Amino acid sequence: MTAVVDRLAGGRTGFSVEFFPPRDDEEERILWRAVRELEPLDPAFVSVTYGAGGSSRDRTIRTTGRIAQETTLTPVAHLTAVNHSVAELRNVIGWYAAVGVCNVLAIRGDPPGDPNGEWVTHPEGLTYAEELVRLVRELGDFCVGVAAFPHGHPRSTCLDTDVEHLVRKIQTGAEFAVAQLFLEPEHFLRLRDRMSERGCDVPLLPGIMPITTPRVLRKFGELSGAPVPPAVLERLEPLADDAAAFRAEGVVLATELCERLIAEGVPALHFYTLNRSKATREVVSNLGLLPARA
Ligand SMILES: Cc1cc2nc3c(=O)[nH]c(=O)nc-3n(C[C@H](O)[C@H](O)[C@H](O)COP(=O)(O)OP(=O)(O)OC[C@H]3O[C@@H](n4cnc5c(N)ncnc54)[C@H](O)[C@@H]3O)c2cc1C
């Protein structure tokens, strides 16, 4: 199984995609259609998020395992410390290894139900992602990634301290970082500079989500942790009643953002897909990132 850092080392800009584990047969069908549509485009990796409940967690293990065993794709399994003892975390990491997954995105997670609620550490668990990075690295030959926040983590009051925590995760053994969504490249580039000033030059992947519907636009601010910039609102809001025009403009906006990031030398673009492939395929095609045979 290939390590993500090796997939990112080729020199040309690539892309990666993020899925969530399907909740029922219909979602499973939608997910696998997206997987099969993206497979020939040769993404650097595909990651699968990790939920708070036991059944959702089983589905992450099952889905990443199926991707490892039934496709040519490189899977990355997310793992969080939420409501887990260290013994349980060891168990999940063992399952990932057993189904052929050697790349893990080690994240702290948020309190279930209320992401802004008080974080309560499991009595036999972990408090920060840094400890999870250490645990995964101790348990095997895993390539570990971590989360990064261009606008700062919502719980942090100081960007510099937040970057120091990010750098600590890398020093503990993480080999790449994936950024939360953003719309203004300057925030991402400033984060990369801050990491670099601290001697930290691991691949940092920008998080991209094409805004294809007014609903996604409303969610965007919530997810990114920053208000949607007025320049973006001015282009999208007038199209709110024309679904096709709104979607097309959302794809153009994402393409423009990616063009700037490619010019700035990012190793890959990480797409939050919502388990669909069409918008990602359109942006990747606009950018000329498709392999010749696709
Ligand atoms: C790419 C990406 C993927 C994600 N995938 C998932 C997923 O699959 N499932 C899910 O539930 N959530 C997911 N999340 C959300 C994530 O779990 C939350 O944003 C969470 O609040 C932060 O996780 P973290 O790993 O950055 O935490 P940490 O790195 O532990 O940071 C959490 C907070 O603590 C601070 N901190 C860190 N280390 C220390 C320290 N040593 N001392 C004091 N303060 C410290 C940080 O500055 C930050 O404010 C994802 C986020 C991103 C960006």
C-alpha cells in the first residue's frame, strides 16, 4: 500500500478527495458511483471521515478497507479521539492495518452534538491530536496526516499559538496536513508561511469545496470558521434563483481559487466532495489536471 507522502512527491500538482461513510444502501450506491467515476482520474488519495457513533465508525473501517482492496485508489482513514479509550483507539488502528489501510488522518474531533461544546477527555483517552499522532506512529508503519486551519482553529484565540500546536503535531510524526475550507488564498498562504518560518515544510493541502448550491453557500461560513467574503457573495447571490447558473459560477470560483493555489506551488488540492464527483471532476478538468488516458 502506498504512503500519501509518496503519492504527493511526484512533482506535478495532484488532487485528493474526501468522502463520509455511507449511512444506508442508497448512500452506499451514491458513494461507490463517485468512487468509480473518480478512480480513472488518479487522485493522490481518497480519505473517509470518522464519525462519533459506533456504527458510523464501523462504516469508516469498512469503506476504507473496500477502497484498499477493491480499487486502485490510495485510502486515508480519518480517526478521532472522541469518546475513545486508548485501548479502543489501538483496536481501531489495528483494524485499519488489517484491512490494508496504511494512511491515517489523526484528528482530535469535536464533542458530539455540539462542536463548540466543552471538550471532555475520555477517562482513559487522549486530549489533543498530537497524542493521537504519537499513538498511531507507535503502532505501525503508518503515514499520518493532521488537520490545519487557515483561519485558526475555532477554539484558538491566537493564530501563532495555533500554528505552534500544528507544528508540534508534525514534529511528533505527522508527514502531511490537510487544511479546512477557505475562500481567500491569502489565509492559506499565510498559514503555510507561518509553518515554514518554524522550519516546517511538510505538504500542506488546501481544502476546496465548490459552492454549487445556495445551501452549500450558507454552510460554507459555518464550516470554514470565517464569513464568506463579500466578493464571493456578490457573484453568487444574484444567481440564487437560477440553479444552473449558480452551480456554474460556483465551479468557476473554485477553479479560480485552485489556479492561484497551483501557481503558489501546492502539491495537491483536497476536495470535500459530499460523496458526489461531478463538481470535482469539472474543476480538475478545467485545471488540466486529468491524466492523459482519462
Ligand atoms: C481536514 C480535516 C478533516 C477532519 N475530519 C474529521 C473527521 O473525520 N471527523 C471529525 O469528527 N472531525 C473532523 N474534522 C474536524 C476536527 O475534528 C475539529 O476541527 C477539531 O476541533 C480539531 O481537530 P484537530 O485535530 O485540529 O485538534 P488539535 O490539533 O488537538 O487542536 C484542537 C485545539 O486544541 C489546541 N491544541 C492543540 N494541541 C494543544 C496542546 N498541546 N496544548 C494546548 N492546546 C492545544 C489547538 O490549537 C486547537 O485549538 C476535520 C477537520 C479537518 C480540517
